[in-house]
Amino acid sequence: MVVQQDAVKVVMDSQRAPLLVGTEVDDVDHTQGSGVVMKNPTAKTTCGRGSFFSA
């Protein structure tokens, strides 16, 4: 399954797509590095800052 908004394209397994409903994806750049943060409102647990993928 492919979801695209503007220049951002996300490719995911169609079976897991329902788990990502409502997830916000943000490109961040700060003193500790840059990358992508994913905030999933349906997640039962979190590490405190969402998922971070370093770029």
C-alpha cells in the first residue's frame, strides 16, 4: 500500500496499515540530529518521543 501527500511517500504492508491510522509523520532538524518522527495516537506504549529515524 502506498500513501502519498505532497512529496512524501509512505510504503506499508496492507495488513498493518490499520495500525497506522491517525499517525503523524514529521521531519525534524535539531542539535541532536535530523530525521523523521512518527506520532501514533493509537500506540499503547511509547519511548516518549515517538519513533525517530535518523537521516
